[in-house]
Amino acid sequence: MKKTTTIALFLILPGMAAFLFFNLWPIIYSIYLAFTNAQLGNFPVQAPDAPQLQFVGLENFRWILSDETFRSAFLWTWIFVVTSVTLKVLAGILLSLLYNSRYVKGKMVYRSLLIIPWALPLLFSVTVWKFMFDPIFGPINQMLKSLGVQTLPNWINDPLWAFLALNIIEVWLAYPFMITVITAALQSVPDTLVEAAIIDGANYWQRIRHVVLPIVGKPIAFATILTSAASFQYFMVPYIYNAGLFEDKFILLYGFRKAFGASPHYGKAAAIMIIATLVLAVYMYVNVRITRLQEGAKG
């Protein structure tokens, strides 16, 4: 082995060790727990009257897949992915087109306002939004009341209205990322193509549809895949907003409550996380193959 290679390996060894310890080891340990009956009483310390910690094979996975609450959480998670990602992409495209319009003045101000959701801590943002949606004191219901709405939505405790509220919050949290990616893509569109379309008589929406969007398609697909993965892993926002209401609506929240709820069962919780990880990995792989993003990376 060359001396330079030996030195290089010696230099990266501490970083590799830290990566394996803080990333790979928890994953391996979680996989191990998923095949055991680890629960409160036998993990991490064995209690005298608790069942012994032992290997149970696929029992946890069979129990989860037959659990109606898990199936509900899995279904609603994907519903949220579809609704939230659709809203995020549409908002990102519309705001980016508006931001890049030559008729819009004060773009530097808008650029500063763009990072507000990124700059604010998530806990603060969700808490403020929860107050905004408060059924009694919230400004949103106060505004609806002033407009003459008789039956005001219960944004906190009604499952349908609360689900809609989460979609709105998610758009607020994600639009800076979407605008950043889409705006960068729009600025790469050659002016000559747009001018040629104008000469051919194409109106604004025809230019957007037939000239701009085909060019920025891959960046939009990239942003869509990433933000859909984030929506699938939705946890902190519903947990802060109303954890009890959404326990059977989001798969990670369901797994968290299984681990730290009234009857903690760490083996089942670990199995839920493994299922979620595998589903997300397959989803990401299929979408990358469909959109051919890997071809752009090679090029």
C-alpha cells in the first residue's frame, strides 16, 4: 500500500468511526429490536415480573400489518403526501413565476421575506399557526366570523379541518425550498427560446407550458421527490399541533406513540420504523428511475 494511501486512510478513520457509531450502529440496533419482544419491563433493564427479552422473528411485523390503526396511519400518510406535495409544487411554481416576472418590483424585499419560514424555529412556527387556527381566539376564525360565516371550522379538534390546517402549515414551511429550486431552474431558461415563442405568437401560458416547464422539469421533479419524502416522514408538526388527533393519521407519529405511549413496545415501534424506511426507499428509487434523475447526475 502506498504511503499516501495509508496517510489518507489514517486521516479519514476518525470520521468513519464517528459515522459508523452515530449512524450505522443505531440502525443495526433498531433492526435487532424489531425482531425481539423489547418492551417496558424487559428493556433496557429486565424487571423481575416482566417477560424475558427474546427473539420473536417476524411476529412484530405480522402484528403491525394486521393492525387497523397502522393501516389507517399508512393510508392517511400517503393521502397527506398527495395533497401537501400538490399544494407545495403549485405554490412553488406560481410564486416562482411571479417572482421572476419583470413586472414585479422590489424583488430584493421578497428575497429577504422568502427565508422567514427557514429562519424561524419549527416549534415557534407551529405554535403560532396553532394559535392562528384556534377555533375561538384564532385570527382565521375571527376573520371568517367577520365575513358572516355562521359555522366556524374547528381547526384543532375536527379531523378534516385539522388535516387541511396541516396542509396549509406544510406549504408555509416548504415554499422557500420549492421557490429556491424552481427559481434557479427558471433563470436557466434561455431567453432566445422565450423570444422565439413570442415571435411565433405564443401567449404567456403557452410559453410556460411548452417552453419553460419542459426545460425545468427535472429540477421540479427533484424538488417534488424530496418534498414528498419529507411529507411521508411528517412527525414534528402533527405532534405539536395535536398529537392525539393524528395518532392514526401519520405513520411516524403512530410508531412514536407505540414506543412512548401508554404501553411502550419498542420491538413493534422499531418494526414500524423499518417498514416506513423500506417503503420510503422503494418510493424514492422508483421515482428517481421514472424521472431519470440519475441520467442528469451522470451527465
